Amino acid sequence: MSDKTEQAPIPEAFAALGVRPSILRALAELKFVTPSEIQALLIPRALAGVDILGQARTGTGKTAAFGIPILQKCEKGLASQAIILVPTRELAVQVDEELKRLAQFTPLRSVPVYGGQKIMAQMKFLKHGPEILVGTPGRVIDLLDRRIIDFYNVRFVVLDEVDRMLDIGFRDDIRNILSRVKGVNQGSVGNANPQTADGNAEPGTSFERSRHHQTMFVSATISPEIEKLSRRYMQEPIEMLVAEGANDKPTVDKVEQFYFSVQPWDKYRLLRGLLLRENPSLAIVFCKTKRGAEKLAKKLHADGIECREIHGNLAQNKRDRVMKGFRGGKFDVLIATDLASRGIDVADISHIINYDIPEDPEAYVHRIGRTARMGAEGKAYTFVGRDQGDELSKVENLINMVVPLGTLEGFEASPTPADWEDRSGFAPPSEPSKPMVNRFDRPYGATTMAVEGEPVKVLPPRTIGSKIPINRRHKRRR
């Protein structure tokens, strides 16, 4: 028999958690050997059927932790048994791909549903009644309202990265979905001979499933608001499973973290020098704005550094192509906004560079969580302006460590460019801004006025139109 027909050894540590053979075979193919702490905590309790609030650091295998029990307990041929809600389109695709890999030796199907893609395209897959739906809250509600899907068969509800969903304004959508699931009668319905994913009758059931669904919240951080949400929509007993160190230090230990003190006009030169020195296998550079990401990618590309950008202004099909190219190694550097900080699960990301330090320290945690995943090592560099010390302090307080100062050999700070004010719209820090004069304090039509003996600019006179309230300026004639 050739070596190609030999199967990888079954991961006994997962078998000891109660995982069935078809999923163990997939885990062996994926080279899973030892469960992470959150997997060891969550899998047996989820298989027992209890509602769970799970917390673990980013990059520790939370998707497999809730995905394995769902795949094991789902019945083939029963549509929409599991609803997995995620905050972003990219994360929906990521979770769906992970589930497909885990389910490769079962007949179970999963489908990602999210905005930015035509509903008709998603309906093509939904009409076959996939057992598992992975989606963003807005698109799931849209599909419900159009009666394309329903919650009649729902047995499992998962909120992945629930803290991020609350941060970006999905509170009402989450409550909408959870209340609609809660209101569905979960009695005996559908197929008279229920089967598990292995094709056998589910042990201990004559197709009288529990009248309540199982709910799991998983996240890197758990706030009091999340706990309150869980108490409202979960069934007692609720088990809170916290992986060791999840509260103390929400960054992965194997990420080497450094910061650079740099003025805005030197940031690009520092970035280019850092990329040339480090020569990363795969790197993500995070920017604050979409426009900033576009400009930075264009400049790097012009300097011969192969890169692409990903942000909310890109059409979904283009975002998908960018992520496919990044995963496939067609380019080494991805320029991203925080849209992507939780939606990227790409193996071998070696470097994270925060070109713009985030105002929210938790965003920092999720950004650098894209590297050093599942035991790998990685580096994170953050550019900090001289007026951004508070942001760095907030990050250090959250991660409970002092981020050391990084150095780049040969890099020296440059003086303020003469045209910096023209490019940025702000006066350079070495020169105090000249005072602005109220438009009513100077003669009509004057553009300058002497203040303490110095001529200064003044605001232009208001036009007649500018005196009209904004809400009346373009009022349509009726």
C-alpha cells in the first residue's frame, strides 16, 4: 500500500473529549493534535447541551471549540439547525471555511450569508437547505423577513466575537434575532427518523428534541453588558468558561510587541525601512481610515512593495479576491482598516504593523491577534506620535505589560518639512498656530487684520446662503 493511502493518526486527546470518528478524521487531516485550553473546556460542556459563555484570547481556536460540538450534534437533512452570528463579512467566510474543513467527512453543509453580495446568489445555496448558516446579523434578519429562511428547526445559536458585534452597533439586531429564536416552539418537527451526521439515529432520542435551543457566546473579552445579554437569552444553568489568562493579558504571549516614536511625516519612511529589514512572510499594516489605506497601498506599490488594500469601500467581490490572493501568497503585505482586524484568519501571518495606533485599546488586541495564532510566533510594531502617549498607555493598561521601544538601524527623525502645513491642513508642531479672528471683528470684506501688530488670516464673510439653516438650504419644492 502506498504512503498516500495512509491516514494520519487519530488525535487521541480530542477523542477523549467525546468527539466522534468522522470529525476526528478531519482533525487528523488538519494536523490537530492537542486541543487548546478553550477547546478542552468548551467541547465536552457543549456536547452535554448546556448554554455557554466562553472567553479566550484571540487566536486560540474558538471556532473549532464551538464548531465541533455543532457538527457532532446536527442531524443531516434538517435545514437551518445552527445559526452562527459574526460581526463582519470576512469573519463569516472564515468561520464557514473552518466548518467545511471540520465537516469534510460528514454530509453536513454550511453556507455563509452576508451583506454586499446579492441575495439571489445566496438563495442558490439556501434552497438546498444547509444545516448550518454563518452570517452577519443584518443579512440574517433580511433573509428572515423575506421568508427565505426560518428558525423552526433551530437547535444551536452561536454569537462569535459578540463583544465586537456590540461595539459596532448590532445590539438591536442581536436582540431581534435572539428574541425570534426564543419564541419558536422547538418541539417534534420534520423527519420521522432523525439521523446524526454519521447517518445513525441520535442516541437517547425518539426525535423529541429539547424544547429549547442551545446558545453559546464566545469572545476574547466579556463585558457586563454581554453577561446581561446572556442571562436574558440563555437557559439555566449557564456555564461561564474562561481560558487561563484570558482576563489577565488578552494578547497572545508569543507576539513580540514594540512601539516606535515617530512624527507623522516620517511614518512612511519608517514603514518602508521596517518592511525591508523584517522581510515578513505575510504582514498586515493597519490604518485608521479607508482613504489612508488607499494612499498608503498606492505609495508602497509605487516603491516596488507588492501589496493590496482592504476596507469598507471595496465591493465584496473585490474584497474576496484580495483575501484569496493574500491567503495564496500572491502578495506579502495587506493594508487594512479595523474592518479586517477580526475577519482575517490566515496562517503564517508573521507581522502586524499599526501604522495608526487605534483610539480603542481593544482594537489593538484584535489587530495583533491576527499573528501568533495557534502557537505560532509573531511580531507587532506600533507607530506612536509624540501626542499619542495616552493611547499607548491605554493599550499597556489593557494588556498588563509595558511595550518596549523599538529601533531601526539607520533611521533618524527628519525636521518638519516646509510644506507640511499645506499637506496636512495643520500647522507644524514647531510653530504655534496663528489666532483666528471672528468674522464680525473686522471691516467688511477684509481678508487680514492686525493682531498684536501681526497680520493674520480671518474667516471669510458669510454669504446670504450661509445664513440659511442647513435643513432649509436644499428644501425640495413641493
